[in-house]
Amino acid sequence: DGRGTVGFEVCVKHVAAAGEGTDCTVHARLEEIVDGRKLRFAVEVRDGDRTIGVGTHERRVIDRTSFGS
């Protein structure tokens, strides 16, 4: 409907090491919607059963029609 999102902040804390070439999985869960346009996600990075990173990601809903495409 002419809207999209842009990410503007990623904050991830490393809590364990992962070796070079390790296949990691990232999970993001929408935690909060503020004013119908601010999206706050909780993120977690895992190597199998081990958590190696935790943090947040924020996005904003924008009107794409104002960008001329």
C-alpha cells in the first residue's frame, strides 16, 4: 500500500564466541509497535544450542511514494 520499512539501529552484544565459518542463525521477534510506525525487535544469534549474541533492532514505517518510485 505504498509503505515500507527502513532499519535505523542495530545493537547486538556478543556473549559467546563463534569460530570463523560457523553457520549461525538469527531470530528476530517483534516486541513493540509505537505510534503505528516505530517497530522494535528483540534479536538473538545462535550457533546450534548456544546463544552467541543478543540485542535489539529498530525500524520505521515510511511512505515510499514520497521517494518518487
